[in-house]
Amino acid sequence: MSSGLWDKTAVAEIVAELKDREGALLPILHRIQDRFGYIPPDSIPIIASGLNLSRAEVHGVVSFYRDFRSEPPGVHVIRICRAESCQAMGAASLIDYVKQELKLEFGGTDREGFFTLEPVYCFGNCACSPAVMVDEQIYGRMTPERLESLLRKLRSA
């Protein structure tokens, strides 16, 4: 992901490249988010036009799926598993810690634009619950203390 300013031309190129695929909307949205870190709201008309859909149809898909963002994420994305195994092993204390420490809710980004917090409903890492993913790295058997240390390292890097 190369989060940053979006480019109208790049969005149009992605749409042109993928529009003839069956079920092209999701691959297009994923490619755009991979490229920019989010689905820029101003890209919706470009996507809709390229696929002969209404803006409402495209917006509906973006807003329905939790994986899509309409705003740029923070530099680091923290995902905490909320599935049953992780909940049973203490994920609630991780959630409480992060929300209090970073002063944000799920789906939010801190004021500095450094951390974004997202819920996940299973990493498939149940044997090492509770699990947290920071950027693309999964950490198992996470505790608030280990998470505090990890956040400190990220801030100082």
C-alpha cells in the first residue's frame, strides 16, 4: 500500500484494466485501496461511469464492506481480533488499552494520523489468542503490556 494523494488518472487506468472482468467492482475497489490506502470519495464517479453503475451502487459496496476505507488510514493500522477465541483469552483488555491510550474508537485514526484502529473477526490464529495485526504482521498471545511496548517501538521508529 502506498498511502497518499490519490490520482484520478491512476483510478481511471485501474478501472479500464479490470472493467471487463466478471464481478469487476470488488477487484477494482481492492486495487484502488491497495494503491492509495483507501477508496477516495472522488473516485466513486469514475468507477461508476467505467462500470455503468450508479454512484449509489458503488458507494453502497464501499460502505457495506468493512475492509474498505473512505479516508486515508494512519501510518500504522492496528487490527484487533474480536472473534470468540480471542475474546475468551483477553482481547477486551487489549481493546480497552488501545482505545484509552490512543483516544480513538474502531474505525478511527488518531489526531497525528499515526495509528488507525480496526476490528477483525478472525485471523485464523486462534491457537495463539488473543491476536493483533499491526500493518501486515500478526502477533499472538498479545497482552496490554506487550502491545504497549510495540506501540512505543512504532512511535520511536
